[in-house]
Amino acid sequence: ARECWSAAGLSQLLQNAAYQHGTVADMVFGMCKNEDIVAVERVTSLFWCI
């Protein structure tokens, strides 16, 4: 899974301490709230491919 995030240019999000606690849903909603639209679109595309 980390390889997919890295290929999408999102590995820095996984390393962000703000997203290390809570559930996966907490992590995703935190990203949507705090990251720029480009990063959110990449996360969305990654989830769509799953």
C-alpha cells in the first residue's frame, strides 16, 4: 500500500504526524480538511482505484 501512495506522490502525507492517530476515516477526513486540493484529488484517485 505504501508503494501506491508513493507512486501517487503522497508518501509525505503518510509520514505526517498529524495523521498517525485515530482511524483511517479520521486520517482521510483530516487530509481533506488540511491539505490542498491537489493532494486531496490524488488521495481520491488512489481510493477510486481500490
